[in-house]
Amino acid sequence: MIEPPCYAVIFSSLRRPDSSGDGYAEMGERMLELAALQPGYLGVESARGSDGFGITVSYWSSLESIAAWRAHAEHRIAQTLGRERWYEHFELRIARVEQSRSFRAPQ
């Protein structure tokens, strides 16, 4: 569990219908691996529907760590490819997480 306070980068996107098989999955895996190595990275949650709409939330300890990740050279390449090849639309929001609650069903 990610403990607040922290920051959430909320990336919602709609994939282009013709974007499968164009290196998207490989780049996504690489970005997850690379983000996990960055100072201030706390974790990620992601989901994508069959309609191509997805939401990825990454968690960071500071705004500075988010800015450093945004400026990372490989991440910049992924951002460019996303605009040029993979996304029909996306939104990115940054929010401060003040509280967190969770539930886990008994096993």
C-alpha cells in the first residue's frame, strides 16, 4: 500500500484503433521498468478496457520527482511516440494524495 502524503499522476488515454503491434506494449513495459528505478517513485496502478480507454496512476513522493521523470530522455521518446502513433486523446493530471483507505476480503 502506498502511504500518503504523496502525489498521483493520473494519465487517462484513448488508444488509436490502429496502434496495436506498433511497439506500444514493449514501450509500456520499458516505461514501467524505468519509472520504478527513478528516485521518488512509489508505485503504479493501471487498467485498459477493450474500447482502448485506459487509466494509469503512478505515485511519487514529490513534484520534483515527477518533473524529473517527465524530463527523462527515454520517457520523452515515449511521449513523442504516444502523440505521433498510439493515442487518439490523453489527459494528464497531478493530484496530492492526502488520505488512503483500503479493503481486502478475507481469504
